[in-house]
Amino acid sequence: MTRHVPRHRPKSQSSSRAHASSGAEPQAPDRCPQVLTTALAAGDAPSSNPALTSEIPAHAAREVERQLAQPLAPGLYLVATPIGNLADITLRALAALSRADVVLCEDTRHSRTLLAHFGIRARTEPYHEHNADQMRPRVLASLAEGKSIALISDAGTPLISDPGYKLVREVLAASYTVECVPGACAAIAALAPSGLPTDSFHFAGFLPPRSGQRGTRITALAAIPSTLVFYEAPQRLAETLADLAAILGPRLAVVARELTKLHEETLRGTLPELAMLSATREFKGEIVLLVGPPLDVEITDAEIIERLSSALQSQSLRDAAKAVAGALGVPKARVYDLGLKVNQDA
Ligand code: SAM
């Protein structure tokens, strides 16, 4: 099992909330150099190359100026915000948030701190799971008036395990524009450096908190021939890894913790290894859990029959076939058919 901690620590706080704390006075949106200086200051120290240190900010400032000079067309803008390191805000995000008539926030208090950090004075309104049904008609009415509306979540890309899907669906149904201002997303930030296959991945969001439902869900995901990507709460990591190891076997897996933050850490190993580690060590902070695709080994009929015979002692053929298929990562139909054949031959 391997553990990786980035050598060049990002200049960031340990949580995205603490991270967004502002020393800067809110500024009018048209003061782009302030916006940009703050964005650059939030990241790593600039390069020691004098040509780069003098040129990059000037070019970047001009790019923000160019963006700010253009009015934001009416429509809904899905704006990604950093997942930890504030320097991961994009120039387009700064420009969109500065110019939007309204910024819809999952948590206005949290997002106002982020906006203030970049000197952006925006009108903010809440959009979260508890007020979404009331807010959607209001958003549609604003779009009908030609307003530009930005949607942000507490961190990362809105709609990815965050509110906004129904809003986007209704805005599209009403034929208004929906545009993405892409940026940070924890799933992608964890996947790209994970060392697990990236050509095909399945984003599965949060697993159910209850063990029974979690097991059913993991079993349903078992045969997918792709890297699986989960979000997980630190206090549930140990039990989730134990369930994953029991159902999926010794697949390779990665725990990516506190991405882009001060205590960023990546642990690689097999599911049983990581399950054992998480049973003895406390994990804090935000976590993405990745599981490699089913192992590329030929599962023989004899292996399936052996597992099935043992499962059939306590379960019906249907349940046993499902459990064995999940454990071995083979199609349920293959296990079921073998079970029928064994029953006939008996
Ligand atoms: N929309 C966000 C995105 O684009 O990644 C995800 C929002 S979801 C409510 C929050 C979950 O994302 C956390 O519980 C954690 O699993 C994951 N996450 C967010 N930031 C993270 C980070 N810096 N490091 C690791 N995981 C993170």
C-alpha cells in the first residue's frame, strides 16, 4: 500500500470554508486587477522566472478585463468554485460571478465569504434542497426578464452531488440558455492522479449510509467494467471500505483526502488493505474513494459453483446468484444458469 502527500503544498487552509476567509474589502465588480491579484495571491508563490512573474499577471488581468467589458448574456450559468485551494477559481468564474445579476448559492454565508475574498460584490440568494421548489419559478421569472443568473455550490461543480439538476431541466424546458463555467470537481481531481484507469469511469456519488442498502448498491455496481468513483464522509469510510472489500474483493483502490488543501493525502492499495488501515486510523476531512475495475482474471465455472454451493446453504438461488456475481464481478445470469444446471444434475 502506498501513501502520497504532495511535495509542493498548496497555499491553502485545511478546509474550504476556512479557506474562503477574506482579508480583502469587497470591491466593485469592475475593479478587475483587484479580483485578479487576489486570485493569484491565493495560490502558490509565483514562478521565480522574472519573465513569467511580470508577464502572466498582466496577460491574465487583460483577459479578465476583456471578459468584464462584455455584458453577461441572459441565462443560467453553472459556475464551478474551488474545492480547497482558492487559486483554482477560473478567470471566467470571476468574470461571470462579477457580472451576474444574481448569484444563487447553496449557502449564502459561505459563498459571500468566497466572493468577498475576490472583491466581488454580488447579489446572492439561497438555492438549496429546502427552498429549491419555491426558488425555481422565481428563477424562471428572472430569466424571462432577461437576467443573468449564476449558480454555485459550497465547493466544486454545481449539480455534481449538489443542487441544481431540476433547475437546469426546467430552464432548458423553458428554452433559456444554460452555460457551464467549468472548473474544480473533487471526482476529477481525485481520478486523474489516482493511477486507476481513466478511459472509463462511473461516478456513483455517495453510497447509502445504511449497511444493508449500501451492500445492495455496491453489488449492483460490481459488474461495471470501469473505475468507480464515490464521495464519502470520513466517519463512514471504514465501514464503506469494509463493505466494498467484502463484496468486490481485492481490487485496487485509492482514498483521496483533502484534495488541493494543506493536508492533502492519497492512499493507494487493495480494498482489503485500505479497509484494514481505515479500521485502525482516523480519517478527517473530505474524501473521494476510487475503486479499480473488476480484476482481469478469468473466473472459472468451478470457482463460481464452489462459491454458489456455499451461498445456497443459506440463501435462495436468486439471492445467492446475485451475491456471488457481485463478489466475483461476473454477470448474474451466468451464475444463475450455473446454479440451475447444478440443481438439475444433483
Ligand atoms: N460539487 C462538488 C464537486 O464538484 O466535487 C461535490 C459536492 S459534495 C456535496 C461534497 C463531497 O465532495 C465531499 O463530501 C467529498 O466527498 C468530496 N469533496 C469535496 N471537496 C473535496 C476535497 N477537497 N477533497 C476530497 N474530497 C472532496
